[in-house]
Amino acid sequence: MLSAVERKIEQFIADLNDKEVSGLYAHLPHGKRLRAKLILKIAGGSISVVKTAAIVEMIHAASLLHDDVIDDAYTRRSKPSLNALYGNKTAIMLGDVLYSKGFLELNNISTDVAKMISNAVVQLSLGELKDVSLSKTFNLDKNLYIEMIYQKTASLMEASAGAAALLAGKSKEAYMRYGRNLGIAFQMIDDLLDITSDSATLGKPALHDFEEGKTTLPYIYLYEVLESEEKEKLKSLHAKKLSAEEQLWIKTKMQEHHVIQKSYQEAKLLIEEAITLMNEKGEDALSNIAMQMIERDF
């Protein structure tokens, strides 16, 4: 079924009849296709479902292209990012092409599905803006962080699950809650991996988020439990290139105060709620997707 989604994306790209776009798209990594998997698991494999999954993945790819430019990220999944290979202007414009083609094709699905996905892209864009604004200072407001990752990451997953439910004639509320929880937990775990994984596994430098100015959940929790002098030290390290010694100090303090475990438990609670919701619906495949996200060691 996922291969049908890949073929549909390739067809959408071919429809543009532009060799440069086709060549650039060929350089994009496919990733996990998590959103497409959710849509197919909820709604089956009819042509409108496959088209919706393809559109959502194109929109997601567009958001990542813009994200890499905003974050000055030169690798994605251990390979050079498109902006590293062809420059920021090309990456932004390819993102615009993918967004625009996605919106054009959405009109052929249904008004309700088009509204749901379009609204998520508005949220996603607001989340990107919030992410940039929050990175300018050492953000200690957990609610702002959660709101930002909901908009930036979870909104499209929530809309994917909701759109699939609409296409399948299922009640959308539980599926949207599932998608929302999955998206927030997914980003929380991604933020943890930035701290716990080594650079080779990440495909980018470790603690890159903090150096970029992002104050993710573990840093917020760490700041809360540090002594006043240590608080000042942590703040002074925010948004700067960290030495190996400074990185080690942050990681040691996080271990000392069990901050990674605390953050992980928060993500796990969201996943457990998502699993319960899907078990009640008899959606074992969706429960398993959620389960795979929390079966990791930190």
C-alpha cells in the first residue's frame, strides 16, 4: 500500500512537467512515511485515500525543506540536506512547489478533507514561527513549548488521522486525539534523542537543539531543579557552540536529576492514552504503531 503512495507522489511530481523539480525531488529522503501509514491503516487503500496520503507526505516534505533552511541544518537522516546541496533558495522554492501542488490536489478529494489538512498547514506554519521566536530567549514556559510542538508537528498528524476517519466514514474525534497525542509524543521523543543519541546515530551534532536556541522539555525541567548558580550556568550556555566539557556537564546534570526519564514518562503517558483509544476501537495496527514509539531505551 505504501508503494502505491510513492507512485502517486511520483505521478503528482511528473504532472508538473518540470525536469528540475523531478531531479530535486529524487534527492529527498523518503523517511518513515508515518502519516501515510496512519491514513492507510485507518481508511484502507482506495484511490482517494492513497491520494490523501500522498498529498500529506508532500506537505510534510515541504515543511522539512523549509525547516532545514530555518534551522541552518545541513544534514537530514545522515545525508546532506537539499539546502546544503543546492542552496537555501532552491530548497524554499521546492518546498513552495510541493505545498502548492498538494493544495491543488486536495481540491479533488473532498471539501471537508481539504479544510482539515489546510487548517493543519496553517497551524504548522504558526508553529514554525513560534519555534523561531521561542529560540531567541531561554524559554521556561512548558505550555508554550507544548503548544509549539502541537502546531509544528502534531497538527498535521492529527489532521491526517482525522481526514482518514472522514474518508472511512468513521467518527473522527478519537482518531484526531490519537494523532495529536502521537505527534506531541513523537516530537518530545525526538527532542530527547537530540540529547541521548550520539552524533553518528542522529545524523547531526548532539545537543544541536540547545545550541540552536531551542529549550526543549528536558532543559525546562533541568532548570527547575538546579541551584541558582547552576541555573545561571545553564542559561549562559543557551544558544552557543558547546565545548565537550559543557556538553558533558549538561548531560551529567540531567542524569543526576532524572530529567530524561521524567520527560520520557510524559511522552509515554500520551502514547498510552492513544493506545487505549485505539484498543477501544479495535484498531490493533494503530495501537502497534504507537507502541513502537515508546519501546526505546534512554
